[in-house]
Amino acid sequence: MPDKLRFCIVGPAYPLRGGIAQYLAILYSLLEKDHDVSFVSFKRQYPSFLFPGETQMDPGKPRIDVKPAALIDSINPLSWYTAFRYVKKVRPHLLIFKWWIPFFGPCYASICFLARKLTGARVLFICDNVIPHERRVVDRILTKLAFAQVDYFVTLSNAVLRDLKSVKPGAVAVEIAHPNYDYFTFGRIESEAAKRRLGVDGRVILFFGYVRPYKGVRYLLEAFAKVKERVKATLLVVGEFYEPREPYLELIDKLGLGKSVVLVDRYVSDEEVGLFFSAADVVVLPYTSATQSGVVQIAFAFEKPVISTRVGGIPEVVNDGVNGILIPPSDSEAMAGAIETFFGGNLSDTLVKNIRENSSAYSWTPLVEALEHFCSLGAGG
């Protein structure tokens, strides 16, 4: 086995925006300390008609330079061959892909097929999801197409591992919990200062992330209406709407929530993440469906308790009464009770203390060690 292993990461990189690009940039920076790492990114990730947001570009500044070769157009097979030629040139022992949506199945399958057949590289997928939240008839076909070219898998929760085994029963896989996102804590400021900058005072409840049907924001609004007068808080809903916002505005008006709800309907850059999480007393994630959540790990990095639902892999990281509160999904009554219990029971100090004491549980080290292990197999180790 060589002293230095050679990795090639394939996925979105800055200036493309989003959690996948941030995750892969952190991974690049950790692997690069001891190994040769190259990075192939997209020159076009999504055709504009398939992208629900305003822009695919990150409005902030890059914090980690992964030196990407932006070669892939997700719908242009010629670019997939160009990406393969780059992979052939850098001769990785292991190709690493992040898998979160079957749309990329034909593209990833083609690059993987050529790389495995013509360079001998092994392929590993890190799976956020196997079965998407918003399913389409071709999802399973595209997923199987891509997974047929994969040697090893890392799943970010046991729920995802179970889904993987249902799609590919013989998969060689290891489950490693989503690592923490202390990447964002450079933006941490004192809580009261954050609230002043946001123009709010008193208690703050934060929902963070894209607003889509399965995120369950409507249940949070209904729950907040039930307890608003008793908990005296401001609800911040921070994240770009990937569906029409009018029904939410109508619900806010119908429930009489007025200015106690603040909508920040846009993509939030890395520089701003710390402001919102610093201001929050608790993070509420009312998902009706989930496999795992990077937002939970951002909350824990900022030492913020999480109220969430018993869906997918969420109960694997949010421990009821330890670092947060768990409730059934799609149940605004239970969510209202959890919010009232959190503030009325003065649970914050205890939950925050537990989060601090358990902060090492979500280190990136197990993931890096697993990748080194699988890479060494491809390098003759």
C-alpha cells in the first residue's frame, strides 16, 4: 500500500451552493492533510427548469478551496466522458460521490462504469438518502443504475442503511452518523447581540432549511399559534421556499401570528448561519419525513437543543430528554406541548450541558478512517 492514498471527490463545489458542497469541502480539507485529493465538480448541476430556487450559486465567499475541476454537465453525456478522462489522469484509488437524489443516476453511473473498467479505481457513495422524500416513478430505476457501479457505501443513518439494503441487499456498507457542522461556528456571536441584529427580543424559536412539504412547517405554525401567548417567543423561519409561500402567508394571517413570525425567504450564506443559530433558544424541525439531518448537526455545533419528530434517522441523533425533545410527525398539538415543555420546564440548561458533553460523538474521524480503509483496499492494502 502506498504511503499516500489517492482520492477523487465527485460532486458540487463552490461557487455552487448548498449543504452537499459544504460537506464535501470539509471532507476534502480533512483528507488532504495526509493524502492526494482531487475534486471534480459541475459546470452545470441542474437545468434551470428543474431547479426550484432563485440561483444555484453561493452568494458568500469560499471558506475552503477544493481546487475543483468544473467539468460535469448533469444532462450532457459528453461532459461525463470528459470527467472520466480527468479521473483517468489523476488515477485515484477511490472515487467518492455524495448521493442524495436519483436525478444524477445516469451521469454518475457512466463516470463510475468507465473509471472502474478502465482505471481500476474503486467507487464509494456517501448516501444522504436512498429513497427520496419526494418520490418519482423512475427513482428506483435510476438508483439501481447508479448503485450497480458502486463498490462501497457509507450511510449517514441506520434508516438510510435499511433503505440501501432494500435496494441493494448485498451492498458493502458502513453506517456513520452525520458528522457535526462546527464548520459554521466561526459566525457565532453572543445571543443577545444576535437578537438585536435581527430586530427581535425575548425567546427565539428557529426553523432552518429549505421549505418543502415534507419539512412540516405548517405544523410548526399551527403549534406556535397554540402556545404563542404563553411562551412569548418569536418564530424565525429561515430558508428559501421551494414551494409557493402564499399558503404559508395565508396560514400565518389566519392564525393571527402577525409579526411574531419572521420569514427569511432566501438562501442563507455561510457568513449568516451563525447569526440565526446564535439568536435561537431552540431549533424546531417538524419533518414529516427524513432520513437524517445536517441541520440537527448545525444546531448541536451551536449547542442548541432540537425539537423534532420520530421519523427516519432523527431519533438516532436527537435523544428525547437528553439533547432535545421528540414528538410524533404531523402533530401540531404534540409540537405545541413540546415547545411549552421546553420553555416552561426550563430545560435549556440541562439539554445544552448534555450536548456539550456529547460533542465528540459526531466527529468526522470515523468517516475519514472508513474512507482510508476502503481506499487502501483499492490501493492493494
